[in-house]
Amino acid sequence: MSKQFQFKLVLLGESAVGKSSLVLRFVKDQFDDYRESTIGAAFLTQTVTLEDQTIVKFEIWDTAGQERYKAPMYYRNANCAVVVYDITQASSLEKAKSWIRELQRQADPSIVIALCGNKLDLAARRQVTQEEAKKYAEEEGLMWAETSAKTGEGVSEVFTAIAKKLPQTAPPSARGGAGRGGAAARTGVDLNKQANAGPGQNEPCNC
Amino acid sequence: MDEEYDVIVLGTGLTECILSGLLSVEGKKVLHMDRNDYYGGDSASLNLTQLYRKFRPDQTPPADLGRDRDYAVDLIPKFIIASGELTRILVHTDVTRYLEFKQIAGSFVYRDGKISKVPSTEMEAVKSPLMGLFEKRRAKKFFEFLQNWKEDDPNTHQGLDLDKNTMAQVYEKFGLEPGTQDFIGHAMALYLDDDYKTKPARPTYERIVLYTSSMARYGKSPYIYPLYGLGELPQAFARLSAIYGGTYMLDKPIDEIVTDADGKFVGVRSGNETVKAKQVVGDPSYFGAGKSTEGGKVRVVEEGKVVRAICFLKHPIPGTDDADSAQIIIPQNQVGRRNDIYIAMVSSTHNVCAKDVYVAIVSTIVETDRPEQEIAPGLQLLGPIYDKFVSVSSLYTPTSSGQSDNIFITRSYDATSHFETVVDDVHDVWRRMMGKDLTLKKRNVEVEA
């Protein structure tokens, strides 16, 4: 039987750099040119199967437009983060750097961070060189890649690379982010279970 | 800020965040603002730095309390009753996926100088040290009566009418002692005072049923609690609102509620910007609470005060079997008061403080001009207190329904031990704003490849 792991992934980056488009490409292999902000796209999950048949399930948290006013809950128990900038906007890399500093301060120290330069299809208008971004990522110990959510180039590769880098040492049931079926099922209570369990079968299990 | 919104929500307390989330899901264009740079308002959970900044701005937290980031200290002591309305809203809106919950380990009641577990079934009542042998038999009959009650079967009613007979008459029928009435009315029906006894028995019956069904749900106590503190609840509903298009602005001073010549709501002014909307909803602090008027109008009135003492302990509360969390109720009669004293305790099990620290909040409705002395019976149950932060807060209620001026004000967080009155307020405000009852729709949101 193949092993399965679940991880919480958070997206960060200035608005309009293509965070939601990147996720939409990864999860549904779609792209929408005139996509405004993300209404109702509440909760996305996608799995990646590695060469050794290990299945990594990402529970993806988009900023939902709360870029400037994220709640501490957003970072809580995040296993990995994709910090996105737009290669045609130099200022978006500066913003990405400030998110990375905030992650380094607020998130779990073991968090895997990928810096991602999006809009590779607009390389003709490039303002951020590959060298510059790559050098910064190396200095900070981050993964780095360029993508185009529009053409799909590099997108699945970023998520696969993150999946490979995440620790897969813990027993499968013990991993997982803050979401339903994650850590909660081990020690806590599941409100979605119906109320008819009598005493003696109280602790719900996630088997 | 040229855009016009359907609703501006002021304050990110739980009531406002639930409303914001539900309004966004309903399709309203919502702008949600807060003067603070954090979510939660009065229902936030603070880390040590924030807690000291609030209560002791001239002091830094002592090093032996441990890491700042391990703390999430609630300002309002409440638990979630497992089978209550808040649970239903959490499940229906699917906000549960952002949160993790744990049980509260025990529910206790004070009687004759010591604390005991609250019995919640006739079986437990029979074993409880709260009652003598004969009283146990009477209590067993009382609980059997409640458990067997069927609305349409008069044989189960034993001659009582829940809508006509008072609770005092029901107690009398079963011959229950005053001390037993105390734990039933206060520790199970969770009334804060004894006024319920002279009223029809039905609400008390329903509250006891809520307590016992909540107790049966997870086993240890009727309560559950979100990991990382109650402050997670408003954050989770704020995320719901944002996902449905709600716009968030924190750290924004609110300088004026702008109205037209008829006093109807126009917009909200922050500095020299005014944002317009059709309706505004917010907590009392944005509408003149603590001041005599807001823009010349009295929009909220004080209807009482609550004293709360946040206590850090380095040990579990004595007599609770070293419970990692507990509620203790001191019924008013037991200590010669009109209102109950509540203790709510949580610990590192709930990710709200460092290991081996216990956070207990003692609270009651203020009856005298020396509020701190009023909670002394509660403080005495805690054993040595490492440190405590005492505050007295006013409870505000709006003076009008808001239907004439489109200004809808929520109520302050009261002294009850759970969130049921908060949900009542959500329903009430919704009805006032939308002119219809709130019906929860099940969300279907999972996007999975």
C-alpha cells in the first residue's frame, strides 16, 4: 500500500501576481485571463504522486484577498508556502521578500518555502532577472522556480518539488495540517460527526 | 475609497465576524473594518506581549511564563456547548475546516464549601456526592421525567404543563431540595440568577436537554474549545467572509458614523475618507459606548457590568482531578449573591499557554461597588495565583432596532458561560437587517481534482 501524507500549503504574494491562477492551473489545469479576485474558491486540495508511489495531498490556503490583513490562523501549522512574484514587476519581488521575512518570523521554523516567479509567458517584459531571484533564494535557503499559470509551464514542477522536499518520516496518520481530517482527528473532536454517538464511543477516529 | 458597499461591518469580534461571513455568503458586498491591527476585538485571544500592553503597559512579561508565542489568552471566558447553535453554524458554514476543537475536561459545581462534578444523567445523579440518599431518589425521578418527556404523549407529562407550570412548581412536584435546585438551574440549565424559577418551565427544560445532549456527545463535559484560543473563531469567520468577496481593513481608525439630515446612515469616515454603504453593523464601541453620545445621539446604553479576573496558575485547580480544563460554577445562593460566579480554565492542552501553566478566568455580574471582592469565592478555589489581571467591563445594548436609520448595533459579550446568546444576537441582527429569518444553507465548496 502506498503511503499518503497531507500538508497545509499557504500562498503569499502581492495581489495580481497570479497566486490564485497558479493554484487553479495546478488543481484544475485551467486558466482564466479575466479572473478578478477569488470569490468562493474556498478550499482547494490536490494530490501529487511521487516516483516511489508516495501520495502527497496539499490542502491549499489562498489569501482570499486578505493579503494585507492575514489572520495568525493563516500561517498556523503551515507545512509549506509558495511566495509568488510577477517577473514583470520588480516591486512584487520586494513584496515577496517581505512576506518571506514574515514567514520566517511567524511560521514554524521547519516550513518549506518556494519562491515562485510567475507570468513567464510575459518574459519579453521581464523586470526581474533569473539571476537576481535565484541568488536571493539561495541566500535564504528557499526553493525557486519560474512559472506561467497561463501556459502551465513549470507549475506542476513547483508543487512536485515541494512534495519531494517535505519530510516524509512521520507515520502517515500523524501528518497533516490544521484542516479537517488532519491533526484534529487524532486528539480532538470532529464537529461534523453526527451527535448520536453515546458515551463510550465518544472519541471519533479518522480511520 | 470610491466604491459603495452593501454593508460596512465595524469591529472583528465574533458576532460581527459571523454576520460578515453570512452576509458575504448571501452575496452582499461587505467592507469589514477594525480600529485594531488584530482580529477579534473584545473576543480576541492575546499573546503575552499584547496582554501586558493592554493591562500593564509599563511592564514586560516575566521570563518564567515562557515563550510569548505559546500564549493565546482569551479576554472573554466562554466555551462552546457541543450541541448548541454555534456548533450548528460552524458546521453549516464549513468553517470547521479552519479550526480544531478539543473537549473541556470537566464541568463542576460548588456546594457547601467544595466542588463536585455536575451529574448529567440519572445514573450520574445516583452516584453524585451532591445529594443524600433520599434526595438522590427524588433527583432520579426528576431526571427520568425529563428524559421520558414526549410532547404528544400526556402520559409522560405527569400532570405538568411546561408552558403553564413554573420551574418552581416542577421542582416542588419532585420535592427537590434548594441545593439540588441550585445545581440543576445553575450548573445544567446555566441560569445566572434565580429569576427562571418563577417563569414557565419549558425554557429550563430545553436548557437541561441541551446540556445533557451536549454532555452525551463527546463524554467528558458538555463543552468544546478551539485550539489556540477563542480568538480563532472570529478569524475563521473572517476568512469565510473574505472567501466570499468581503474586503478587510484593519488598523483603521473610525472617526465618524456619517448620517443624512434624517439621521439615516450614509457612510463611515476614517480620517478624511468616507466610505458609503447601505447599512452598517458593528459592536457598541463604534457607536458611542462609554461616551454619553455618539454624534449627538445615544445609540447604546449600559445594562450592567461584568468583572473578570484572568489568573495564571502553575498548577491545576484543586479538587478537579488535575483536569487540564474545567468549568466551575458557584451558584449565587451558595455564596449569598444574586448572580453566579463562573470559573473557566484552559491550559497548554488547548495550545493557549506554556506547559505547566493554567489560565483560569473568574467572572461574575457586578452587584456592588467593590467588584474584585465579589469574585473572591472563586479566586479562593484556585489555590496560589501566580498573577492576575482584573478588569470591569460594561455590557452595552443598542437603543434602537436600526430599521429606521440602517445602523445595526450588536450587544456586548455577556457573563454567560457559552456562546448561545452570541448566536441569538446574530439571529436578531440578521432579522433586523434583512427583514427575514436567517436560514443556514449548507455550503458545497470542496474543489478536488
